[in-house]
Amino acid sequence: MLVIGALAVGDARYSDLDTTIPAISRRMLTLTLKRLQRSGLADHTSHPELPPRVEYSLTGLGASLLSAIDPLAAWSAEHHIQVRHHQDTYDKSTARDATWGSGWRPLWELQPKVPPPRSGR
């Protein structure tokens, strides 16, 4: 959704998208662009220059998604502080549960102890 929103402004190079969308890793950006191309939502144009220049753009099909994405983007912008608060609260509670002092025990302590087999028949 973020990549489609960034491409809605116009054609963009990979480095431009990487800068515009700081919350995405390069690997995820690459995978997302490939998936958008595979689905016919984005085009990739290579220009025969040195150094090579590649630009990404929305196809007509990709642009048709904007009317569906705009309300979701508006909702995200309006509620991002509340969402972040809930994420932080959840992260703190799960981090506390994952510590040794909170009653958490490693798997090998939870498994029943089985006596070793007797040798000799």
C-alpha cells in the first residue's frame, strides 16, 4: 500500500522509493515491487544509460486501486498514534513475559524427565 501510494505521485527510481518509504527494508521493497509487477499493478522501465536507470510506475490497474487505498491511508494517518500506543504496550508486556524472572521457563525444564533406559535384559 505504501509503495502504491508513493508511485501515485509519478514515476520513481528504486532509490527514491527507498527514501520516500523509510519504514520498509530494502528486501521488502524489492519483493513488493516484484509482486506489484507480477500482479500487473506496476511497471518497471529500464533506460539504456550509464549508469543504468530503472523507473517504476503504476499501471492503469494499479492506479485504479488508489480510490480504495485513499480512505485506508486517511484512517491510518488519523489513528497512527493510537495504533503505536497499543503496539508499544503489547511489546512491553510480551518482553516482560519473555524474561527469566517472570515465571518463564525454557522448554527443557517443562518436559517430563524420563529415566534413562536400563542396560541389561
